[in-house]
Amino acid sequence: MLGEGILKGLAETAKNFAGSFVDKERLTTVQYPEERLPLPEASRNFPFLVYDGPDWEAGLRCVACQICEKECPPKCIYIDKSKDKKPDFVGKMQIYPAKFDIDISVCMSCQICVEVCPFEAIKMDTEYELATDDRFGGLLLDRHQLARSNEYYHKIHPTEAAEVDARLAEEKAKAEAKARAAAAAPPKAAPPAVAPSASTPATTTAATRPSVPAQAAKKEEVPSSPPAPPKEGEAR
Amino acid sequence: MINALDQIFVLLKHWIVGFMPEALQPFVGIVLSVVAIVVVFPGLFALTTVLERKGLGRMQNRIGPNRTGPYGILQPVADGIKSLTKEDIVPVSADAVVHFLAPLVLVVVVFMGFSVLPMGRNMQLVDMDAGLLFFFAIGASTELSIFMAGWSSRNKYSLLGAMRAVAQMVSYEVPLLMSSVVVVMITGSLSLVKIVEAQNQYTWGLPHWYIFTPWGCAAFLMFAVAATAETNRSPFDLPEGESELVAGYFTEYSGFKFALFFLGEYLGMFSMSGLGTTLFLGGWSAPLAALNFVPSWIWFFSKVMLSICVLIWLRGTLPRLRQDQLMNFAWKFVLPMTLLNLLVAALWRFMGEGWLRWVVCSAILLGVYVVAGRTGMKRKHYGPRSYRYAE
Amino acid sequence: MTPLAGYLLVAALVFAIGLAGALTRRNAILVLIGIELMLNAANLNLIAFWRFGPHPEALTGVMFAVFSIAVAAAEAAVGLGLVISIYRHVRTADLDKMNRMKG
Amino acid sequence: MTIVFWILAALTVAGALAAVTLRNTVHCALAVTTAFAGLALLFLQLDAQFAGFAQILVYIGAVAILVVFAILLTRGSETSEHGVFSPTWLAGLCIAAAVFALLGWAVLRSVNAIPQQVMAPAITVKDVGNALMTRYVLPLEIVALLLTAAMVGAVIVAMHEKGDVK
């Protein structure tokens, strides 16, 4: 009969209406500022720079190789190289970014900078409450504002950070073994042996790159790695 | 005491008017009544918005607004402040004068409809001889303000929304009138006060409301459908279908004018509910003779709010109709049924007292309803769409 | 001036304005509007005569006006239907351009 | 001759004047609605409740809507390049002025002859209904037939012709 469906529908909504008062399980709303859902581990929003150790300036992993600046699709990364050098995590002398700015209003959260970075220096943050009451100021974040500790990285992306740490530790161990071997064979030749490998970022890239697909079990890094080396080759 | 409570507003008005000089008294009396209407119904509007949002939320297993004030009851205040402080934008190409006039005309016209509704014993602004006719004449004028809004905005969505709204309102005005005419036939008066008085009688403690007769029940159902369409409520909310037309005819309105349209829409809903209550649900009369001690205006407003709740319930349940379904339903089903109902009401009138007329009238209405519902509203199965030029 | 004369003058004025509209406008719809105005002016006359006439209880004036309103509604419906139908043929609602018998 | 009458008369005449002089067709339609409303109020002022409400219901509720629909369907709101008045507008204006002069002269000449009932007639809507169903039942039926015929006719006239690809 005409109108049967309407009655059925009305009964259904009435059931929902009454049920929502009785059964708290029905209410799916999360009261946002007070309650929050845990973020999925793969969530990402805006890049940050990782540093090791207590001092953010000394511990920055970034060596100002400018690959991310070149790869960035909306060109929102601005890097100035430093004149002097400082030792990186393996102890090699590297230049460091004197200026590392990201324009937050331009960034599109594509994660390409993270994928191309050979030094695991830039990662994606999960912070999403970025609203301010200032419309035009504070859009260009400098390296101090971008710096986050490795512990923070472990907190937001535990699995990924553990992999990265393992990789870095392996690299460091390899470098140390190399240094030890160099020190053992010709005691005086150690500094020159280190120097060529550390002179350009590209050599380090070549050294690190192959280890990435071999080590990384994470699927998202595997497809992104093959296209990266040829590009670097062109850049050189 | 009970009588005083029932007539409290009337007495209050007389008391205030008593302070005025003789010459001003009729004028002040009218102003007081108008002020009461202009205060009470927007207040009811504020209440209804939060009720609607909470109710719809619960039907969708959500909580609804709960931030402003305890349980979100101050939400209408927040909405009001927001719409008052928002920038009032008039599109450059819009027809400024008509664009400005449209919301005003709508709200003024809708307010006028309340002037004939009896909201309690002796509580009506004017007891007009042709009250029902006045109500429909006023209701017909809202269409023009909607057209004005849609046309003056110079926006395709607005114009489409306005055309849809006007077409829909013109189509559903016919069944609306036809279903109300039945009541006039039986009562023998167009005055809404007389219609309520005719229903304010009791046999065995049960009221003589028209909804409790076969023709009254049928007329009430069709009146409800037509009134829902007339006030552009879901499921007949095609004129402002958000998924198709942004906001329909008031797309280009912002700030306070938008709020006026919103107010006009809800006031239209109230006046339609009030009219339905007056015609079929006994107006201000109590549902049981034993409950007559409760003031009459409480009954009127609780009936109106009850019908508003049903409208909200319907909105939470039914999906929007398509334009052709809407028109087919109006012209091919509701209108013939109202015409049949006219005949049934005449039959009822002339068959005299007794159980026979109940059986005959119910049988005719139910039989035709079932048959017409089976054949007339048969679901059409549309094949894949074909294009004449695109392929 | 008596009240009736006032109403009759207003009706005459509205009638003349309607006539002027019907005679001077190009658009067919506006010509129809002019005709509607003339009919309305006549209605006002009828009702004014009924109100101030000798036998208001006979209701002749009001009845005439009510029937005239009904007929005017029918006239408007058919007239506007014709305008739309002509517009489909000649793509204009301009009366000066509808000067051909050939469809 | 109350002040209400003058206000309503001014409203009606202003609406009618605007309706025939404005350039934009939709504005004309809205202005004519004002004139209709003014006339309806004049009817009400003349104690003809039923006629007044019927006027609002039919003219504002239906005819004005029909007119704006027709305007939009014929793209009438676009002002034509030849101007909105016909070439023979002067002649038309003269005829209208002559008609008004004649009517006005007739009214003013007979001002003393026309009747002056001042008492408001005690006519209710019920009386109108009774009269419609008794004395005027034949005209009522004829009007009903006319309206039906007009409706069918309007639908047929405005209907797409078969094979008309537009």
C-alpha cells in the first residue's frame, strides 16, 4: 500500500532517536577538543627537521644538500649553505644549513622532501592544530621552529623511526669499521680516507642509497627510491 | 481561578489598555496583540531551531549542538549574534531594491497570517468573517517574495530555486485549499474561531475533532502533505536542495537578510501547523473533556509544537523527491483524492447521524486510496538515459 | 466630492493607465498586464457602485466583480499561454515583430 | 474620503503607472502586483471582504506568478534594442488621455446625481456563499466550465507540438 515505506522509515528513525538516549554505543561522535582519536601512525601533515642529542643546532642531521629544495613541487623550501663545517652523526665533517625555511602556506604536505632526503634529516610531523589568529605573519618557519628531536620522531612514528635508527646505526657502524680499518692499515692515512667520501653529498648518497631498498621493509620507501638516483645524476 | 488562568493574556491586555486614554484604547489593544505575536513566534522559532538540530542529530545517532550553554540551548542566541554581525553582501549585478525588499515582504506577509489564528479562547488578533480565505490569500503572496529573492540575485541557482519553489507552491496550494474546504463545508463558516468552537464539544469525554472522522482524517493527511510542500520542508525541499542548488533562492543572501529568510520559513511552518491544528485538531480545545482545566493556549501551542516535531521527524526520515515525482504526486494523486474527499464530506453531511455513514465514507476513502496508490503511483522504471545529440 | 466619486475617479485613472500601457508597450506580456489593469479598474467601479448603491444586500456588484476576477484569471492563463506559444515560433515577444500570418 | 483611501489610491495609481512606464519587464510585473494589492485593499475598504481576498488570491497568488513565469520563459526581462514603447506610443497616449478625460468629466458632471449610501452594508461571506449557490448558481457553473476550458486550452496552447525539437 502507498505509504508503507514511509511508516517503516519513520519507525527506523524513531528507533534511532530513542536508542541514542539509551545506548551510548550508538553515539559515534568524538567530542574533539576534549576527546581525540589516536592518530594513525602513517598520518602526516608538515615536515620537520630531525636532530640528535640535546642541542638542536649541533645535532641537526641536515647537511644542506639542497635536494629537497630542488625537488619540492611548490618550491617552498629555502636553504642557505653554511661556510664552515661541523661533524655529522658518523663524525664526518659536513656543511650544515645556515638557513632552512619552509613556507607553511605553500607546502602541500606531499612528503617528497622526506622521500628524497638521503640523510633521514627531514620527516613528516603529525601536528595539525596549526591555526593562529595572525593571517600573514609566522608563515615562514625557520630551522629552529622546524627542529624536532629524534625522541619526538620516535614518539609520533615509532616503527618508521626505529627503522631509520637501525639504518643509521648500521651506517655508523660501517663507517666506524672503515675508519678502524683505515686506522689499522696506514695510521697516518685516516683523514684523507675519510675526506674524499665526505667531500660531496653525492658520494654519500651513492653510498647510502643502495642500502635503503635493501634494508627498508617499508613498502612506501621502496618504489620512491629507484627514480631518485637518476635525478641526482642529472643534477650533477 | 481556572478561568482567570485561561484568560490571563486577555485580562493582562485589558488591564494595560485600561491605563490608556479613551481615544487610544483600540489602537493600543491592537499594538499589544501584534507585539505579543511578534515576540512569541520568533521565540518559538529560536526554540525550534535547537530542537530540530538536536532531534535530527539524535535520529542520526549524533549528539547535536552541545557547546553553547547547558546542552546547547543557547545555540540560537549564538546563531542570532553571528547573523547580525555578519557582513551584508549584495551582489554587484543584483537588483538592489528588489533584493532588499524580498526578505521584508516575506516576513511581513508571513506574520500577517498569524492574525487570524485563534491561539486560545478569545485569543485572536481579529475574528475575521473570512479568516480562512484571508489566510490563504496571505499564503499566496509569499510566492512572489520568493520569486523576487531568486530573480533579483542574478544568480542561476537562485533563479532555479525560486522557479522550483514557485512551481511547487502553486501546485500544492490547490490540494491545500481543497482539503481545507471540507472543513468549511461541514462547519458552514470560514471563520477560524467558529471552526474551533464547532470542534470544542465532547461525547463521552471525547472531543469532536475533525481528524476523528473519515473525511477529516483523509483531509488532514493531505493537508499535512500539502502544507509540508507549501513550507518547502523536507522531503519537498527541492527549492533549497543543498546538493543541487547551494541554498536555492536565498543563495545570494547573507547576514541578517539570510536570517530573515530563515525566520520566514519557520514562521510559515508555524502558521501552517497552527492552521492544521485549528482545522483538524480542534485548535485550543482539550483532547479530553476531563482536561478542560488546563488553559486553552497551552493546548494550542502544545499541538503546534507536536506537529513541528512530526515535521522534524519526517525531515529526519525521508529523502528528497525528484521534481517530476513532486508534480505527479500533487496533480495525479493528492488533488484527485481531495476532490473525492469533497464528495465524501458531502455524503457525510447528508447521510445523517448513525454508524452507516462511518462505514460508507471510510470504505470509499480507503478503497480509492488503496487502488489509486497501487495504480496511480506505480513506480516507473527508467531505462538508461539516452541523449539525442551527444552520441 | 463624495466618496463614490473618489473611487470612480481612481478607477478611471487606473483604467486610463491600463489602456495607455496596452496601447504603447511593445512587449505582449505588458499589453496583457495593461488589460488586467483595465479589468481591475472595472471591478473597482462595480464594487464602489455596490457599496454606495441603493441595494447592497442584492450583492450584484460583488458577484459581478467575483465573476470578473475568475474570467480575468482564465484570460490571463490563455493569453500568457498564447504569448509563450508565439514566442516559440518567432523567438520574440515583441508585438511589432509579430506581423506575419505565416507561422 | 478618509486618509486611508487617499493612501490606497496613491499606492494603486503609483503601482499602475510604474507598471506601464518601467523599462524592465520584471519590475513592471512587480509594480502591477502593487497595484493589484492596492485595489484589493480598496475592495476591503469598501466592505467587500470576499472580493478583496479573492482579488489577492487570484491576482497576487496566480496571475502575477503566471506573468513572471511568462516573462522568464520569453526572455522578456532583456530590454529590446528598439526601446520598450511602440512607435505609435503618442497616439496611444492621446487615446488613453482622451478616455480618462471623458470618464473624469462624466464622473464629475454627475457628482450630485450619483447615490450616496453611507451606512456599511451588513454583508457576511455567508451571504455571498448563499447568493452564489442560489441566485447566481448558473453563472457559477458557467464560470467553472469556462475555467476548465481555459485550463485545458492554456495547456494545449503552451504544450510542445509533436516533433517540435526545441
